[in-house]
Amino acid sequence: LEWLKLTLLTALGFPSVVFSVFIAVDVALTLLKSSAAVPLSTLVSLVALWFGVSAPLVFAGAFAGFKADHVPFPVRTNQIPRLVPPQPWYMHPALTTVFGGVLPFGAVSVELFFVMSAIWLHQIYYIFGFLFLVVCILVATCAEIAILLCYFQLCNEDYRWWWRALFNSGSCALYVYLYAIWYFAFELEISALVPATIYFLYMALISLAFFLITAAVGFYACFWFVTKIYGSIKVD
């Protein structure tokens, strides 16, 4: 039943967080009698799309994925986990996570200002070609920083790279949220409680989505890297 648990988590995890925040914001706007409140019919349509389109597609993809052939190990592995030696201080997971997100955030920090100005200050955004280039740079930077930290980790005989590959590149989402706090303090003129709450809730959702995307890039880059380097080992 492991596949069923993973499939349910994929189909309901992130959409549940998004829908819960959306409902909370909509209830607050309704109590304030705001014209931005979403009517009930739209919420019902979103739920229908979620369980009628999104969730079945997730189950179909999970069924095809679990029926497919497993990715073979590039080399023979031991059944007993090897003892990991003491690691140097600079390879502490907290340090690699904090510094791993600096370069990916630096790649998008300038463009992030214009994107947030278009969202929250209603400015016109028209440089989509440059945005596509920035996204490509972001993907390349996340992959490179994740592979580099994974290489250092393997050189220190620490094979537990799976979760660290996620957080090393996905930590740039933390800097995105910190940037959102700075943007709120110095660029926006919001003083009421409800608009400020809506801003921080939506920016938290954007940061969470940003984490999932960049973490996936870092993980798959490290998976490809580990498969390639161990696949090139010749065992007699």
C-alpha cells in the first residue's frame, strides 16, 4: 500500500494547502464584504476540477509509473548500510542548506522585483523573453549547486544525499520569502491587518511552490549525477 499512500499525498498534499489558504482568504474577504471575494459557484468549480481532473491524472500517472521498469542500480550495493565517518563542520546539513540557496536566489532576485511589482503594484510586465532566460538560469544554477554539494558529500563518504539534494537547492525559497518580507516593508503601503495577512499567505504559497520546483530540479540533477559517476566505475 506504499504506492497508494504516495499517490494520495501527491494528489492531495499541495492542493490541500493551496485550497485551505484560498478558503481562509475568501472567508475573510466575505466578512469584510469585499468585491474580491470569490462566489460559492467558483469554489465548487475548483473542487470539481481538483477531484475530477487533477486527482485522476495523478492516479493515472502513478499507475503508469509503478508499472514501469525500475531504474537499475549502476553498481552492486551492500545490504548493510555503511558507517558514515564524522563530517567536517562546513558539510553540516544546516550550513549547506542555508548557503545552497544563495546562488539560485541571486539568479532571480532582480527579475523577482519586477514580477512582484506586476502582481502587487499592478505594473505592466512585458519582458517575458528575459523571464524565460532567467528561469533557464535558475534551473541550471539549482542543478549545479546541488551537484556540487552532492559531490563534496560523496567525497566525505556520506552517501545520504537524497533529502539533502532537495533542501540544498530548494532552500532558495526561504530567501524568496525573506525578500517578500523586505518588499512588504519598503515597497508596499499596506497597513490594514487583512490585506497584510493575505499578502503573506499568498507569498507563503508562492514560496512553497518555488521550493517544490527548485527542490525537484536539485534532486533529479543529483540523481543523474550519481547514476553517471557510479555507472562509469568498472568492477572486475
